[in-house]
Amino acid sequence: MLAADDHGYEAVRRSELPLDTVELARRLIGKVVVRATSEGVLSGRVVETEAYPVGDAAGHAYRGETSGNRALFLCRGHAYVYLAYGAHYMLNVSSEAAGVGAGVLIRALAPLQGMEMMQRNRRIESLRDLTRGPGRLAAALEIDRRLDGVDLCRVGPLWIARGCREAPEVGASTRIGLSKATDRLLRFYARGDRFVSGPKALNR
DNA sequence: AGTGCGATTGACT
DNA sequence: GTCAATCGCACTA
């Protein structure tokens, strides 16, 4: 079996993650999400994120800490995983200092490793549809509530590696799928990347 | 205890 | 383009 760190990446250091939620969302573009399972390693390069900063009415931490959103209040670099629409898991990275509730939603990846396993997990062939969208990438990488609270700065079942390539040009837009706080430019994406989700108009 | 509503997706007109 | 599926949680009573 391939070890999680065999491809030469190392886990991001917490100290290199910006404290600020919006800065973190921008900086995560180009990093690599790695999922190590007993069956093999699945990974993808982050091409799209959304920031849910402190005081954001659309953020899950807006009404304070609960049993469900506890992970959002961990120090930056921990996983917050929740179920949306009763069907799809969403992977977030906690941001800010310990005790402060905020995070970054990972909206899309460009698949790197374990594509065949992802195709089985998603029951589709199309490479482009494998991890384009937050629910899709969670299904492809077998991410669910069991990974809630995991430290993404340590090599383990789910972690984030420093990208090896140069950081791409990053575009900004409004966020997708919200009914409140829709105005701010809190969505970030790798410009021109075919694995970015959302309508063309938001991806210029 | 009951109600309403999503940080979405896939199937279908 | 439209629309239903489906579950946890916040909110009301």
C-alpha cells in the first residue's frame, strides 16, 4: 500500500496558514487535500474555496458554538464536516484563533491521486465531474462526519499538503447557493481551471 | 413534539 | 431551464 506521504509532500504548517479567514480562503487555492484510506490514497489540488468569516450571517458559527459546529471553533487548520440537504457532506477548514468560529468551505478539487477509486466512489467515469462541487469532492474522497475535527496540519486520515507547483492566478466572486450575505466577494478560484464549479459568469 | 430550511446534486422537460 | 430527495439542527410552543 502507498503511504500517505510517499509522493513527497509534507503537511502544511499551521504557522503558514493566515489567521484571517478571507486570507486563508485565498491561500488554500493550490494546496493539496489528501485522504488516506485502508484501500489507498486519494488526493486533489484545491481550485475553489469560499470564506465564512466572523460575523457572517450565512456562516454556521453565526449563532454561536453548538455540538454540531464545534470544529469551527478549533484553531485554524482543523476539518469541519457537515451534512447539507440530508445528502451531501461539505469539507471546511477552520480558521482564526481557537474559540473563534469561522471557516473556509472547499468547493472543488482537481483530482491528483486515486482517480479510479474516486470513480468507484462517485459511480461515474467523467474526470471533470469527480470533484467539481463540495458534495462531489466529499463523496469522491470518502469524507463524512467521522472526519469532523481532524487536524489537517498532521499527516493522518485527512490532511492538507503544501502544493508543489506555483500558486495559480486567483479570481474572486460572490458565493454560491446562499440566500443571505450574498454581496461580498468571498469565493476564490483558480482562474481558467476546468475543475472549478459554478456558472461561467462567476469564473472570469 | 412539530416545523421549516438549507454553504447541493442529479434527473428530467 | 425546473424540481424533488433527504436529514440534522435551530427555532417555536
